[in-house]
Amino acid sequence: MDHPDNYDALIDALFEGRATPEEAARLLGDTAGDELEELAEIVDTLSRIDPSLRTPSESQFRSARKAVLDRIVAAEAPAPGRFSRWLPLAAALAAFVVGLAIGRSDAGPAETLTLTDLVERGARQTAAGMSTPFRYSNLRLRELDDGNLAMSVDVAAELDLVRPKDDLLVNDILASSLVNDASLGTRLKAVRYAGAGPHVRRALIAAALDDPDFSVRLRALERLIERNAPAAETQEALLAVIANEESVVMRLLALEALDDDYIGSDLIETLDNETAGDGEAAVLWYARQRLDRRSL
Amino acid sequence: MQVDDEELVRATLAGELSAFDELMQRYERLVYSLVVSFADGHDGALDLTQEIFFKAYRKLAAFDGRGTVKAWLARIAIHEGINQAKSATRRQARHDAWHVVRPTHTLAPQDDEILSGERKRQVATALERLAPRHRLAIELRYLQEMGIPEVASVLECSEGVARNILFRGLRKLRRQVAQAS
């Protein structure tokens, strides 16, 4: 019974209901005699559970599949530059998006454009022989009594932009890339070029705390510290790094950057309780140093 | 006649997204079932399922055809599920450490809402309480009806070890059910 190879065949027989009482007794060894019966009953019950009953509906899965396919299409869009002749239209769309984002109405002619106008303009260009920057998916349509077609379609577009680093849209895109599973290289670039503002700060905090890649967490933490933002959420993020980050380097960086107000006996006590190895001891030692410096 | 999974993989790699859509349809329930206990509720599991298929698409060219597509997808799902759980644990620990109140973990829809029969509910509930490796082995073998070689492939262990995990998992499940009842 100690080595699985010794009873592989018996277990197969048990699981498939072929085990004789003698084989079952040998398999179960020193267990109570009724264990076989109970195990067989549980296996039988498990076999009667329909796993599909525990899953979402078909329509929910359909939406999920569509989202995956849309994401694949978006990720495989042609490289920037291919649609350079569409720059004016893309710029108009960007202006529209920014207008929506900031809720202003002083954007000149572009602010009168609706998304439908932009897509129609794209269709006219397509009819004139140019490729469209828009992709259509998930079309739903029906014919109306008057002969018109009622349509609903998802539209995705590729934008080629040249903008200042502190541009609102640029930073919105960078912040979104940080928290939405862009590639490692893109995340690192997003950290490097991320501008200011609470939205970006929150994205940097999320990256510093939760990005699966150490280099992104470290760079995001450094960016947060460089900003020297006094926001309470930044200080809480530093505390979280000190408490939970695996990297001693990052914990020490966070300790160094933490405001004096946050260095107190509570922090020392917490670190003391968590001290379990050399790395943690170094953090605790440094925290005490900072507390002493603050006390002077 | 149904196109086999490997053919769908080849068609996807040749650029036919509809083939990947078909693969998702075949295995979305499997992937969801494997990750639901790692995720934060029903919506979290559905999001994670999407994420897993997106990653699977990106890794498709690396599928070497040595195992089944089903087992390959299940392996990705389990790895992603474990990563998700680790991330959630880190977040929870951080909040706990600094005494920040956080909403309690939301469980997937309770089985008693959808399963018929008290016994099934007891067994399904007890299954959720098992350690991940035991739970996954049982889920793959009995609910997803994989053979031992496929279970072993998903759990990345030998068939003997898979049987051992399965057997020990069943015994623990039996004890859990007995305690609950």
C-alpha cells in the first residue's frame, strides 16, 4: 500500500466497479470494511453530477467566446503605419473618443461627429477602393416593415497616434495597458512613459503590487517613489509592498520612501511578527533604523 | 462527422478563427469548471476562462500534439487558476495585514441551487473543500470523464501518482461527506 505502483491495477478495478471483495479488501488494507462501499457510492454520485449544470449559460459563454475572438483580432491587427493614409480619420476618431472621455463640447467640428458618422466615412472610403480601418463583428440584423434593415454591430478601430507624453488619451491607454495584461515589454514601456494623475497613479500602484513580473513591479514602484506623490493611497501601497512583497529590495525601497508618519510601532510590530528569515530580518532592522531616525 | 481537435488546431494556426471558436465551444465548460474554485465568484471565473483561451491561442503554435488538446487546455487552466489564487491570496494577506475591511470571498453559485438531490449537493460541496490537487484529480476523472493517462498529463505526473492522488482524494472526500452529514 505504500507505493502507488503496487496497487494501480486494483485501484483501476475499484474505480471501474470490477474489484472483487477480496481485491477491495487488499486495496483498502487496514481500513474499515465498509469503506469500499462508501467509496463506490461516492464515485457513483460523482459520476451522476452533470458538470454543465454548474457552469454559466450558453449565451454567457457565447459572449465570452466573442470577447476572446475580438481580443485576438485586435491583438493581430496590422502594425502601425500600414494605415497611415487613415491618420486624419483616426485623429478625428481619437478626438471623438477624447471628447467623450472628458465630456467637453469645445472640440470644433469633430465634436459634432457621432461614431456612426465616422464609420460611414470609413465605408465611403472603402467604396472608393481604400481599405477600412474599422473591423465589424457580432452583427445582429433584422428587416423592418418599411424595408430598412435594423443592425447592431460591434466596431473596433485601429488608431495611429502621435501625441505628447502627457496627453490625456496617451496616459489613459498606458494606464489601461498596465492593468490589462499587455505583453511584458509593453507593460515596462507603459511604466516608463506613464504620466501624472490619479488614474495613472492607481495603475502604477496596481502594477507595483500585483504584476506577475518582478521587473514591472520594481519599475512601477520606482515610478511611484519618483513622483513623490503624497497621496494616502501611495503610502498605503508602500505599506503593502513592505508587508507582502517577496523582494527584499522592493521592501527596502518602499521603507525608505515611506513618510515618517507611517513609521511607527505598529509597523515594527507587524514586521516583527512576520520575521521568518534573513530577508525579513533585514527589512525589520531597516525599519527600526528609520524609526530611530524619526525619533531623533 | 466531427472534426477532431488536432485538425481544429491546425486550421486555427492557418488563420481560421472559426476553428478556434469551435475549440472554445468544446472546452469552455471544462475550463470554467476547473477554475471556478480558484476565481472570485462566477464572473471572475468567466473572465478567467476568457483569459485562459486568449493565452491558449497565443501558445497554440507551441502545442506539440503529444497529449490531447483537452489535457493541454486543462493544464493551462490549472496553472492560470493557481496563479489567480496566489494573486488573490497576496491581495487578501495585504489587506489583512493592514486591517482593511474587504468583502468576503464570493463563492460560485451554490450547488444546492442547481443540483438535484441532497447527496449530490453534499458530495459536490465536500469536493470544493478538498485540497486543489485532490479536487482537480476527481473533477477531471469523474466530472470531466478523463482517463487516468489524461489526468496524469494534466497534473503533470505519472499515471501511478495520478491514481494515488485520485485514491487519496476520494478517501478525503468520503471523510468530508461523512463529517458534513
